[in-house]
Amino acid sequence: MRNRALFPVAVLATALVLAACAAGPAATPSTTEIVLADPSPTEEAPTPGMAFADVTDEGIALLVARAADDAGVDVEDIRVISAEEVTWPDGSLGCPEPGMGYTQALVPGFRVVLEIDGEEVNFHAAQGGEFRFCEDPQPPVDGR
């Protein structure tokens, strides 16, 4: 009978201990000084070649200009072989790198193949992303 009488007291004591632990320390006013960030930008402004990827005439022109600059050739020396919307099988965008993990979901994006100095050069992107060079291109889901 004595154990039954102690049960409500034990429950009440446990509840009080848990409530005290959950409350945490009392809030005290902070004397931390707030420092605002330097208003002068430290990052470089994006260059025209860093625009979001697309396969419009303007988007392709920006990519060709960037590729020409990177390759050290004239824009006129680059031929666009293909430029298309595709669906990538995962977050690697058809450019998997060894040891990397990627989102396992279909990713809508773009693929552009250029000819520079007689070689095909691939650029892949996700919608809303930027084109990136793809050294070992894999095909998109639509298999083109």
C-alpha cells in the first residue's frame, strides 16, 4: 500500500525536475556589440559568361564567348554542334566525378556541344544553373 501512496509523489517530483531542466537559464540582457558588415563589396561582379544557362541565342552566344576566351580562340572559330534541353539522370548533370555523391533525382537542364579546334567540347547545366565544362560526358535520360 505504501508504494501506491508514493507513486503520485514520484510522478510530481519527476515532472518538476523535467520542467526545471526544460526552462533553461533565465534570460539576461546581452551586451554584445553588433558589428555591421563592410558595405563595400569584396566579391567580383559576375561576368557576362556567368549568366544562368539556357539554349536561347543569347545564352549560347554568352557560352561561346566564354569558351572562346577560355580556349584562346576567336568566337568565329567555334561551331555550335548542338544545343538542347535535356533531362539528366541525377545531380551530376552527366558529368560524374569519382568519389562524389549526387542527388538521385531527374534534373531538367541543358547540353551544348561546341567544336573548338576540331574537337567536340561539352557543356552541361541544370535549369537555373550555369554551364560547366564536361570532360567525360554521359548521356541524358532522353538518350540523345
